[in-house]
Amino acid sequence: MNKEQYLAKRKELLATMKAALEAGDVAKAKETGEAIGKLDADYAAIAKEAANMAALQNQVIPAGAPVNAGAAAPAGGAENDLKAQEELYATAFAKFMMGQSLTRVEQENFDKINAPTAAMTESEHSVLVPHTLRAGIWEEIGKVHPILAKVARTMVPDDLDILVETDSGDDATWYDENTTVADGDTKQVMVTLKGNELAKAIPVTWKLKKMAINEFLTYIAKKLADKMANALAEAIMNGKGQPGNEDTFKGQPKGILTALAAETSTPQIITYTAADGIKYSTLTSLMAKVKSGYLSDACFYATNTTIWTQLANIVDTTGRPMFIPDVTNGTVGKLFGIPVFEEDSVADGAVVLANVAKGYVMNVKEDVSMYFEDHIKARTTDYMAYALIDGMPITTKAFALLKKSA
């Protein structure tokens, strides 16, 4: 694959992704975004190997030196295998972050793969996180806050324009051959997902850095995931979005509840009084707020207190309990057959019914990289994870909020 072929294929994939987003096909957009990321990685690997080959071809071997000294591994060998390169980099990354010595092969692999990240950040303390560790961090994030595992996530390394529905309009209807099809009245606006900075640092003692490599990678992934997940879940629920000229808050994803509260007459929000509590009829009213087509994959989200003091005690008109405890797939139970998840980013006394897979989109403009800083006197090292992320609801009809009246 040469440069022209790479650019042509990338342009084609970007057009496909844009068309999918305009059509509301988030799954297709996500799949295409991942394909673009793989294409970029494949071309970068080819370009690096081509540069290495050119350097070897131009290398002058001193007289008397062994012919095979410093020769590259044969084509098709382990060092040219992408998976082997990723595994080698993961080991080199861990040893580098733990302050251990790298072998010559590990150092060459580390320098080659990490060079673009170091150049981009202009910092000798920035390190590209291995693919396997990034995947582990995102997996752990989904475990800490199940709502994050359901969000449609794209990986486009640029600002991403998406269509957001402001009025879903009427559904399709039936016609005969003599009747002109009415124009669609769906209203949409184009918005841009940017790159909001998400960062979190964790201190690690020098004693902990003596652990085995795999244990160290697992420890780092879990600690960073815990902290990043809390910030991401809070943003998806309550994030303020992009600041205006008079705002002092930092740019962040726009939250579901922020979007619901901003609507005229707040049609997706209902309330209950403390005296009445949450009843069977209250929940059926909440479910009626979610547009048909979104309810089948929706979930209830509430705090642990709200779940066990209110939702678990709801009975139907015959006095039969409606809440069924169920701890499979990270849930705590089901109501009307709909999974119930514990979510701390929802206020106590509130219940959110949401289909985040279809109603919310998040773009990771820059995947997780890591910075580190040693503190000699304290004998600790700070590891800071850094990423550029944005997100927002693409339709409010996939969500509904039940909250206690003031």
C-alpha cells in the first residue's frame, strides 16, 4: 500500500462514516471509525519499515566487518509481525515505566513506536500506552460504570461533525401510487465533537514498581480506569458541554440530563413528591416518555440508595413485587424486564431510563497516553493518563428522567 492508495482509502472510509452518522447509524459509524484507526496504524507500520529498509540500503559497512552485523530480521519474522511488535512494545512500555533496563531490541521497538507521541507532545515524559493496555483500561472503565460500556464510541483523530436530532417528526405512513409522499419533517442540526482534555494522575510507590510486569500493567489499568470512569460517567449524565464566552468551566462532554433540562417545557422529565414516593404508575409514566424503538434496549440507572429503598419496594396493582434481583451482567435487578444498574452520577431519589447505545455518541479524538514524574524524596512516581474525548446526546427521545419535586 503506497501513500496514494492509503489516502484514497482513508477518504473513502471517512465518507462512509459521515454518511452513517447522517443516517443515524451509530454502529456503522463506530465500525468505520475503528477501520480508519486500523488503516492508519497499518500504513504507519509500513512507512516505518520502508524507512528502515532505505536506511539499511544506504548503510556503509566498514571494511572487515561481519557481513550480517546489525542486519534486519528476515521479512515475515517475529519483529515484522504486528502482533509480536505490540507484545514487545507492551513489555518495553512496562519496563520503561517501572524504571527497568530494556534490551537492545526492546529499546529499538520502544523508540520507534513511541516516537510520534513524544514528538507530538514535545515531552520526554509522554509515553504511548500499548494497545492491549488501552483495551484493558476501557474494559475496566465499563466494569466500574456499566453505562460507559454501552456508549457508542468512535475513534476519529479529529473534530467530528455529527447530526443531532431536535425534532424526530412524524413516523412513516402508507401511500398508494397516486399519492405524493410527504416531505420529512425531522429537524436536525450539525454539531462538532471536539477534544476535551481528560486527565488523572495516580501515585505509585517505588516498592510497588518491583512487581511482575503483567501485575504492574493490570494494577495501572485498574487504578486509572477507576478514576477516569468516574469523570466520564459524571460527564455523560451531567456534563456541561462546551463553555460560552462568559463561562468559566472547562470543555467537557454534554450530559444526558443537561440536554433534557435544556428542552422547552422539559417533556422528557417527570416528578414525584416525597410524600407519594415512586409508585408503579410513576414508572409506567416514565417508560411512556421513551420513544418506541429505544425502549427495548434501555436500562434504568439510579443510586444504590434509591434502588433498595424505593425501586425494590414497588408493587403492582395486586400487591405483587415488581423488582426482581438479578446480578448477571453487572445489573442489580430488573423492573418490567428492564435491567437496573447502580449509577452514582444520578442524584439520590432520581431514576434515569436511558438507551445510551442509540441515543449518545462519544468520540475519542486522542486515545490514552501516559505521563510520569518521579519524586525522589517521597520515593513515589506519579503516572498520569491523558486523553481527548467529547460526547453528547444525538436524540433526547432515547432518555427520560424521574426526579423528586423540590
